[in-house]
Amino acid sequence: MKVGLVVHAGRHASWEVAAEAARTLAELDIEVVVTVGGEPSGNTFPSDLAHHAEVVEPSAFASGIELAISLGGDGTFLRAAHLCRDAGVAVLGVNLGRLGFLAEVERHDLGPVLRAVAAGEYRIEERDTLTMEVHDADGEHLATDWALNEVAVEKTVRQRLLLLDVYFDGTFFARVPADALLLATATGSTAYALSAGGPIVSPQVAATLVVPVAPHSLFDRTVVAGPEEVVRVELLDGQASGLASCDGRDPVALEPGATVTVVGGGRPVLLARVGLIDFPTLVRRKFGLR
């Protein structure tokens, strides 16, 4: 068996846990590779980690591994997911951050979880993704990308709003003046969309959430669309530029007149899970509900 580790490069604790994980997996006769996920590996890896794991560039990370383990927070999990989705490799998240809805395994469970991985005692869930297409005012294609959590259309000038026209399957819905507009999956409902006032949605629900951020309108509700519905967002003329990004990655500049088109049903991300914790229990624990 071959397992890959994706490490949050900015936290010393992540390196310590990664070294521990690599050592434990090696003792279980599992081959280990490691990368920092989306960033060049260079010479940043501690010697004790490199002793038990092969350091690889992100582009080669998913090749030949059966499972990826992210060590950080949900951001690290997302980087791992973007490295692994197209290779069909599942990702198991170990939470070394704060909330951690995607990276749901806690640090104190690491040893038992690694032994379960070695024994093949984990299950795979599919999580829906969104596909984004961006075109300029002349219809020229600018970018294609995908998101596990959300597509964000955001302003670039602090003192200005974005003025956006929103369409569902080609039918005009509303003109939205706001700081941003989020198009989120159910998985992403507990991320950026939640902080903007969106609902918590079970990941078993296939849906696209359209969530305005700080809207300057009496209508400030989230709209829930079906995954097959095409949501088109148009940046109106006569205003400042904006940005579109998927899971906070590789933002695309939007000039007035640009369109962002989003639809669900893309290739899913495979999420590996150990244990039987369900979504309501996860939400209750993360928010300290009683």
C-alpha cells in the first residue's frame, strides 16, 4: 500500500504530526510520499520526515497512491482534494486547525486512524463538485475550474459594491448588489457560505446554494438550486472589476461585462472516513451544541 501526506507548510505542529504519521505508516509497511500541496516542495521538509517518506512535487503526488491524508485544516484538505480528484484518489483529513468540517479526524485519534488505514478499515464517500466557466464581455473563454466548497464572485475595490445579474437556466432571477456572491455545494455550506449567513446543508443533499455576502438589498436570502440548474452571474457594466475563484484558488480577474457560469454534477471528490460519526454529530461537536 502507498499513502500520500499533504502537509500545511505554515505550521510547525503540522511537520511534527507529519513526521509521526510517516514513521507510523512505515512501521506498518506502508510506503509514504509527502508534499505540501499546491506549493513547490523545495528543501522545506524536516530530515526526520524525509527519512520515512519520499518528497514529491505536487504534480506527481497522486500518481500510484491509494489514499491521501491531509494534515492541517480544511484548507489543507481542499489542496489535497485538488491534487487527488482527477486521479480518483480518496482524501482523509486530519484536523490540526480550528473548526475542520472536512478534516474531521482529530489529532488524538491519529494512531488508531493510521492503523485502520493500514488494515483497509475505511469507507469512501462521494462529495459533489461545481464546474465554473468564465467568459469576458466579448464571450471569449477565460477560465475553467472546479470547486468542492464554493465558487466565489467577489469585489476588488473595498469601497465599491459588485452589481450582479443572476440567472437560473437562462431565466433572469434578480439584480444583486453585494460585496460578493457565493455558489456553494452542500459540503461548502459549512464554510464561507455559513459565515455569510447561509444554511447548514447535509452533504447528502445535491444542491447549489446561491448566497449573497453583505447584500445591499432587502432580499438577503440564500437560494437553493438543483445541481443540474445552470447558474449564470453577469458583472454589469460601469463598475469596478471583480474576481472569481474556486475554493479560494487561482482567482480570475473579471472586468465589467464578464460572466461566471456554474453548474453541479462535476466529477466528485472522494472523501475517506474512519469510524461512524454522522453529519448531525459532527455539526453538534464542532459548534458545541447541546
